[in-house]
Amino acid sequence: TAEFSLDGEMLSGNENFCKLFGYSQHDLDQLTHTALVDPNSKDPADSKDFWSDLCSGKAKSGDFKRLGKGGKELWIHGHYAPVMDSEGEPCKVILCA
């Protein structure tokens, strides 16, 4: 699993996430979600609308092409889930893959 702020900054990743993507915990402090996405992708799951939907509270599930450290291509089956605060507003996003 990994946690992201609503603007896509990486907040944390568990040990399995780090192993899969090839990053250390320290590396995660400098990453954003865009570092995990192929910049040449035409996949709608990699669009600005994808992240806008998450920020408005809409979860996303599916198979996603992602990039690990050094540009290593990875395919994950994942679920991006907005986490709501006490007032029902999204406050971060969790990726379970």
C-alpha cells in the first residue's frame, strides 16, 4: 500500500510497495504519483481527470501500468481509495495494489 496527498505527493509506502517499485523509504519522501506514471501514456487512468476524480471522493480500481525506479515497467492490479476526514471531505488517497 501507499498513501498520497490530494496533490499527489507520496506520504508513505509499506515495505511491499517499496520492494515492488524499487524505492527505499527515504526515496518516497521526494516522489509524487507522476513519478510512477509513464509520461507517454495515453491511458485515461493516467490523466488529470483520474486524479481529479480521486480528489472529489471517487475510488478507482483496475489494472494500471506504472513505472518503478529507473523506469522499470510494472503492471499492478490496484484500488485507489480516497480517505475522508471527519467532515466527509477527501484528505488523502490510499493505493492498495
